[in-house]
Amino acid sequence: MSLDYDSKISKAVQQVPPSAIRKFFDLANEMKGHVISLSIGEPDFVTPWTIREAAINSIIDGYTHYSPNSGYIDSRIAIVDYLKRRYGVSYDAKSEVLVTVGGSEGLDLAARALINPGDEVIIVEPCFVAYKATVEFAHGVPVIVSTKPENDYKLKPEELEAAITDKTKYVIVGYPNNPTGAVMTLEDWAKIKDVLMRHPEVIVLSDELYCELNYLDGKPASLTQFAELRDRVIMVNGFSKSYAMTGFRVGYIAGPHELVAPMIKIHQYCIMCAPSTSQLAVVEAAMNADNEIKKMRDEYNHRRRVIVQGLKDAGLDCFTPYGAFYAFPSIKSTGLSSEEFCERFLLEKHVAIVPGNAFGACGEGFVRISYAASLEDIKEAMKLLKEFVEELKKG
């Protein structure tokens, strides 16, 4: 008699589909021959040397044990100093910062700490694939706000207002945005702040992993910068994207003690602490790597322009991205669905990109292209994209 495995698996887990990003990444890896991957949101840069050196020295110096649950105090102080320097906001390193295993742990901790079954969480789409999944795993109810290319994929105050109900627990915002590359300025956030002031019970979870990759002025812009919202904005941030530290698996949460404390409780039981070596690398990254960030940001900005021009040359409409390292062109003119387009592009031209509907239903008819890749690969991919689109038009 075989075991009925389906009956043993959580219904909440069963109902969440696997990540479509990984599906195309895995399909590309299984193909024979060279494949240009513009699918994964991972910097192609090696972590700056001084950060790697700090990690190496931490091992030499014997930092191979558990750290305090919230993270080494030196790491938290470095994070607080960074936030003061770059955002102009202040946090208590002892009680308002938690060092996490990447930014994704922060999303999960927030969902498990805040959601009761049936609570509504507003999710601004298109968005990082983990937002909706973490809410559903925690038995929350996702309420989707679909941003639009004609609005530069910005969250509009009237859209947020219409989505708030008496069941709303929190709203998740992620700017600079994955997958669109959209940014929100302080002026944009001020309009969202006004809506939130009318709803003092609504918490905000602000995902700021791409905060340093802003090509308008290079400065972070965030709801955390409004003192009126200080007691109900939780920042999820980290070092993977801006610092090219994906393999270090280290991020952080910053927010009011009353909201961070329950997340620390879950973290204590489930994780214990972030890796010690990674935490000590954070001290160097947060305190001394601003120039390295600028170098990488300048290079991404150059690639961004190449991508945007390549999409125009291919005849695809594309909102101009000003943040992160993604473009999100429309492929509706080809008559293919997002998944059909990506699968055929991969099989026929050996270039991996991601269907837009992986980031929400409103992403159908679009694809995400990452420019966290070499300029050589980007130029070749744009040439192949133009060929592919022309072949589709010929039938």
C-alpha cells in the first residue's frame, strides 16, 4: 500500500505553484550548447575585494560560532550607520534591527509574525515572486493592486485607497521594482503617505533590496523617510543586489521594536542567526563600500541604455526602467503569450529570459530581461532578439 503523499502536504503549500523564474533557469541549464542567461536577478560582478577580505579575516580570527540571535552588535551598528548616512533615518541597533538570512527571510518573518488567517495583505504587482507566496503560506489573503506601464508602474494613491479594507493587515511595496525597473521618488511616496495617514491601522512592508540601484539620482527614496510613518513601516533590505553578495545570504529588517520583536522570536526558533562570516563582511560593506556600489551602478546604467536601445531596435515597446537591473518589454505585438515567447526564444536562439506573468497576472504579455550580465552577452542577446522578432513577423 503506497502512502497518499498529497494528503500529508499542507494545502497552503500545494496551492502555491513553483517559481516560474527557476523553471526557465533550469530549462536553460539542461540545454546543450551555450545559452545566454538574462533570466536570474543576480549580479555578474564578484563581491568587492575588501568585503571578501573581511569575510576571510573573520574565519582566520575564529568567528566560526553562533552570533547573537539578532546579529553581532557591530553588524547592526554598521547597518544603522548606513541607514542614517544614505536615508537620513535613525534606528536603535539594539532593538530595531535584525540581521536575516537574505532579504527573503525578512519577507517570510513578516508574514508569519503579522498575519492571522483571513487577514488581507495588499501586494503591488508586478512584483518579486515571493511576496504572494509568503502571504499564502501564512494563510493570509493576497489583495492585488496592478500597476500600469502608462503610469510608469508606480503605485498610485487612488489604487492603494481602493484596495484597503477593514481586513487589511499590511501592504507590500518593492521599489526600485523587480521586474519592471520602476522607481518611486520621494514626491511619489508623499502621496502614498497621505493615503496611509487616513488608515493608521495599516502596516507597510517595504522591500528595498535594490535601493542603491536608482539611475535617476542614485539616492534611496522610501516611506521610511517620513517621520509620521515611523511606527508602522518595516524595511526589508540586504546586500545581495547592490553589493553583489548573493552567496553570502545576509540581509536585515529595520523597524519599530514592537514589530521587529515578534520576528526575532520566529528567527530564534527557526534560524538561530545569520552566518557569522557574512555578518562580519556586512560591517565592511555597510561602512566602506559606497564607492564600489557607485562603480557597479554606473556599469548597470550603461547596460540599461544598451538594453533599452536594443529593445527599440527589435520593435518592442518598453517602459524605460530607472532602477534595479531589469527591463520589462511588451511582446503583445508578436501574438505569443509570455511563456510561449520565452520558451521559443530559448529553444530557437538559446537566450533565457522570464515570462512576465511569473510576477503577477498583469505581467502577461510582457517579459523580464535582466541586464546583470556582461555587456558582450547583452549585445549578442539583443541581436538575437531582433532576429527572433523579425522571424515571428514573417511567420
